Amino acid sequence: MGPADGRLKDPARWHARADALLLRAAKLPAATDGAPTITIVDLFCGIGALSWGAMEAARAAGMRAEVVLAADADAVPLRVYERSLQPRSGAVRCLDLAEALSGSGVCPTAAERAFLHDCPTQIDILVAGPPCQGHSRLNNHTRHDDPRNDLYTCVARFAELRRPRWSSLRTLTRSRPTSGAAPAQRGGVWRPFSTPCRQTRCTLIGLGCPNAGADTSLLQPAPTSRE
């Protein structure tokens, strides 16, 4: 058997090729006609990696997914998000979530009411990826004493106000360079963001109170992961 035959029999290569084709596709994969629709909210959404994962999970389960709210403070990745994932009109919001979700208790603040005005009251999936730069050992300016480290509380506040069926928060709790690794260099310019790192990530899964008879098999709780 030649090298080519061996490659064809390697499932990992086929999976990698399928992933590459999917990520480079000009259009989103179509869901099954007439499939039930789930609603997704993405806080600190960036370019939409967590939304994309939730949408693909829904499609694999034979369901449609609609992003009803995606929020971030950076307009540049939001433009990528909007063009790539095609959320409903008006769903993408560029704002400071620390100001938009700063209340406590049952009654929302005026800022929270304005933020949630066009957001449906019934949310199926909430995903969030709060900033993690403050936890990195490569951060020599505000390491572990960074106001962004508390932004995860915005996710808890949204869950308190909207009670989504499922919530998933993913963030980095520690990052350090791999022993002996040096930053990659291209054309004489150092690129520290490409330095090999060992990272510890925290994934929190929350299960709300689904309606009686609702299908809760779409997602299953996962333990904290280390990568």
C-alpha cells in the first residue's frame, strides 16, 4: 500500500478536509426544511466562533438556529460576525456590556431594559466568551488585576434576566508560554501572539428550566476542560 492509500484510510485527514471545506464555504450550510428553530444569544461574541459551534450543533441535531442577539465592544469583529453568520436584522450590537448589564436583583435597570428591548423573552442557548487577557502570564501590565476579569458577571446577569434554557461560558483562566518556545518571526517582525502556549480554559455549562415536554437532548453538560 502506497502513501496515498494510507492517507485515504486515515479518518483524521478526512475530518480535517471536511472542516476546511466547511469553514471556507461561501454560504452557510442549509438546515432541514421545516425543522424547529432554536434561538441563540452570544455575549462578547467576537467573530462568532461560539455561535458557529452552537449553530452547527443545532444543524447536526436536525434543527435550525437563529442568532437573535450578538454583542461585543469591538466593531471590527462584529462586521465579520454579521457577514459570516447572517444573524437576524438588528441582532448585532456594538456596546460595552459592563454598562449594559450592570444591575442586580429582579428588576432590570434602564440600561438593561434598553439592551434587551428587542431580545426575545425565550432564549434557548446563551454562549459567551468574556475577555481573558487579564489572566495571561504574557500580560505584564494588568496580570490578574484587570477589570476585564470581572466581565463574566455580565453573562450571569443576562442569564438572571432572560433565563435561557442552556448557557455556556468559556474563558481562559491561565496562559503561559511553552517551555523553550520563542515567538514566531516573519520579515524581522516579532509576532508574540503566535508564541506556543499552554492554556487552562474554564467552561461553565448552565441548565435552565425548560418548558414541560421540551427536548433537552441538544446539549449535554460538560466538565471543566484543560487544553
